[in-house]
Amino acid sequence: MDTLTAFLTLLFVMDPLGNIPVFLAALKNVPPKRQLYVIMRELIFALIVLLVFLYAGRFVLAWLGLSQEAIRIAGAIILFLIAIRMVFPIEGGIMGERLEGEPFFVPLAVPLVAGPSTMAILMLMTNSEGEQLWDWTLALLGAWGVSAVILLASSPLAKLLGNRGLIAVERLMGMVLVMLAVQLFLDGIKQSLN
């Protein structure tokens, strides 16, 4: 996997456009002047979590005794479930029931931006191609940066795209994530059979 492919994979998995409705719903009780601060704080929390998984991923795998194949298949299953919820939404949204008050760490930072699939992909990248750690860091920072710009502009983007536009984008991203999940699953099965 090269840096551009890693960047695009991480960006699709982070799904910033699909997260706009969830961010707006979670922030509806937060004063407008404070919303940008809350979004930036949550994005920084997410980046810290993702960097920890990027740099400590291989040690976590070794400590837990998990194989690369197990992480690949588990990540594929989680990604597939999230993608299915994006394509066929359920009442309450992708992450289920909404919490009242200002969000702190959950659900915006984790699991929306720094979700289990993103963490699994980062651990897989460092475990399988650890010598490219600098490339993976650049890919992660790039995907996080694009996600940050999109999520910080969530209110204007929601007005521009409208409700139907956001739904269409979320379903399209869900379809792409279904394909990524299936490929990740097949790669895990193929590796375990070898």
C-alpha cells in the first residue's frame, strides 16, 4: 500500500461527509459560538487516539497475542456493520441513541472520527509494513486534516448540500465502505489460509 492509497482508505473510513449529520445533531444543544471549539477539541482527541494506535498498534497486537489476520477480519466485520448502517440507516442514526448536553470524547472523537475500523487499519498498516511508519503518519495527518476541514465547515456544508444531499453522500460513502470491508475480509481470509 502506498501513501496515497493509505490516505484515501483512511479518509473513506473516517467518513467526514457522512459524519456531518451526526455532528450537527450532537451539537444542536451547544451554543453556536462554542460549536467550533467543541469540534476542534474532539478532532484533537481523535488525532491523539489515532496516533497512539498508529505508533503502539504492533505492541498492542503482540501483547494481546492477536494475529494480523484476526485484526484484519475483525476490522472488516466492524467496518461492514457501520457501512450497512450508512446504506440502510436505523432510527437514532449510525451510532444509536443520542446523548444530551455537550459531547465530550464520545461519540464525536471516538467512535465517529477515531472509529474501530480506522484503528484496526492503522494497526494493520504498522504491523504489516512497519518500515513505512513515516508514510502512514503523513497519510493519517492528511486524512485527519481533510476530515477536520469538512467537519469544521459542517453547518455551511449541510446548508449547501441539503438533507437529501447529505443522505446521498452518506449512502455513497457507505457503499464504498462495504467494498473496502469485503476486500479487507477477503485479504484476512487469504492470509489465514496461507
